[in-house]
Amino acid sequence: METRELQRRLDTVWRMESPRLIARLARMLGDLDSAEELAQDALVAALEHWPSHGVPDNPAAWLMTTAQRRAIDLLRQRRLHAGKHEAMAQEPDHRGSVVRDHEREVEDDIGDDLLRLLFVACHPALPADARVALTLRLLCGLSTAEIARAFLLPEPTIAQRIVRAKRTLAERGVAFEVPRRKALPQRLRSVLEVLYLVFNEGYAASHGDDWMRPALCGEALRLGRVLAGLMPASAPVLGLLALMELQASRMNARTGADGAAVLLMDQDRGRWDWLQIGRGQAALEKALALGGEDDAYVLQAAIAGCHARARRAAQTDWPRIAQLYAQLAAVMPSPVVELNRTVAVARAQGPQAAWPLLEALQEDGRLDDYAPLQAVRGDLLEQLGRRDEARGAFERAAGLSGNARERDALLARAANL
């Protein structure tokens, strides 16, 4: 096999399997840095071994076996250096037990290891930006450079976040396990928040020249599917998965041939992924059957489901969407939710009905520097026939936007007035 083809296959296997490798090694060693180092050692071993011996029938299993053997050797060295052979044999510490288990060829389910690592990477002790960076690094297999490019940040900034996050986890002695029942709700909430943040940044990039970053959406979706497979009776998990599936189904229609943004009501719905919509609707139905009708993620998925059911923009059930946003505002109070409700009310009842809601948000002040508020204001003013004021609102929205594609779309609307 040519070197280039071998490298391509190895890169693919690594991107798919490195999270499982690191998850298994982290549980064995209780140490993220050592886990990443040994996973990289297994990759180097493959680069040395496969050109002369050929790619194994099961490359993932080869990498896992190689990495585990090295982890067992490292744990034996640790025991020897500590001079506690007999004590470690009796010690109920999870790392020692893992060595003995592997020496007896006892394997745990790989999926459980991924779930453990997901909960560790999204630990509430870490700031949100560190959780996102660590999740993308460990569970999505993205390099530090790739994460930095995705968020338009300097590579050293991302590297420092990851290093600090690992140090915090080590200092706190965070266990590599799924939280106990009492702590599960809070920890699961943190995991879902991270997936939500990653997906949203991919779906509507906050900064840069691109309207979307599909790779981030794809990674969040992949983790959401893994989590739903491991926690199939969790309404919030299924709700978030449904939301991501339904939103992602529209991605092909969200940009034109020139990369310009295409807003929801102007999209060619024939370009939506109707198979993905079916998956999202199925996840939503399961979440509702589990009693998740008041969960924030389930409600957002229900709103996305209303859009997905409309084969034409004119068929959109805006009264139902406005009702769902009112429910969402009750369980997740937020000025952004209220702004979205304002849009739905305007569509369902007209701009006059929505204007008092917008005025309340302006008086609130928390969205003063939020571009979408000014964009909605411009839209309502245009519908009310106040074109000069509408043009000013769109221009102000463009000035507040950090995304080049969004800015261009807003300036185009201003120019049309």
C-alpha cells in the first residue's frame, strides 16, 4: 500500500477511534495526559508496523490492544516504583483493579468508557469555554489547531484552556466514572450545554467569514447520537438530539451558491434532508413519550419540528410556534427566547401584536448590543411601513454582527429600503 493511502486510512481510523482509545486509557490510568500520550504511542506504532506488515483486518482493535498493553506496562511500572506490590494487589483502587481485569482479559463496554470521558470533559468545575475545548479535543478527536480555527482564536489560547482544564480535573481528583444518581442531573445538564454550544456555534457562527461551520455541527451530532444510545430513556438527551437533527436537516439550504446566507422563510425546502428530519421527529416523539413536554430541549425540538412539517413556508404553524415559545419562556426565562417569541407572534398575529413585546425587550436592556434584536426591530418596522427607521435598524444590526455573511445580509436588507 502506498504511503499516502496508508496515511489516509490511518487518519480516518484515528479520527474515529481516538476518543475510545483515550476513554479506555483514561479509565485505566486515571490520568488524561498519560492517556493521550499512550494513544499517540499506539498511533506511532501503527505507522511503524503497518507499512511492512499490512493494515490489520480490524485496525481499531489493533490500536486498542496496543494501547492497552502499554497502559498495563505503565501501571506495573508505577506499582514497582511505589514499592507497594502486595498493597496494590489488595487496594480497592479502580486503577489497580483495571490492571488485574485486563490481565484476566476482562473487558468493559467501550461505550461506557466514552460516557465516562464525556462527563469528565464537561465537569461543572470547568468554565464553559474549557469544557467545549476539552470535549472537542478528547471526544471529537480535533487537534488544538482545528479547534482554534473553528472558534477563530489563537492556537496558544486553546492550548492553555485544555492544559488548565486537565490540571483542574487532576487537582479536584475527578473520578473517571458516570456520576452517582444524586449528581447525575447537574452533570448531565453540563454535558448537554456543551453539545448545545458546540452545535450552535457550527449552525450560526458568531464570528468570521462563514455563515456556518458544518464540522462543529457534525461533531456535536455524533456525540449526541452516542449519548442517546447510552441513555435512551432520558428525555433531555433525546430532546437535544432531536433538535440538532432537525436543525441540521436544513443546512444544505441555508446558503446560496455564493455562500451567502439564505433565511428560513426563503429556503428551498426541497434541499432539506427529509431522512434526517424523520430521525429528528422520531427522537422528539420518544422524548415526549418519556414525559419531556416541559423540558427546554424538547420544547426547542418541537419548535424545529413545526418548521420541518411545513413543506412550504406558507404552511408554517406560527400560532403553535408562538405557543411553544411561551412555554419555553416559562421553563427557561431568557430575553433571547422572548425575542424569538416576538418573531413568532409577528408571523401569527401581525407586527402590531408583536411590537409591545419588542418594546419590553428594548426597555429591559440586556439585548442592547445583540444584532438579532435590531434585525427583528427592522423587520417589524418594515412591515409597519416605517421604512427609514427600518433601514437604520438593519444598519445598526449589521454594525453589531461579528459574522461577515450575516452582516452582508443585513446590509442588503438596509439597501433594499
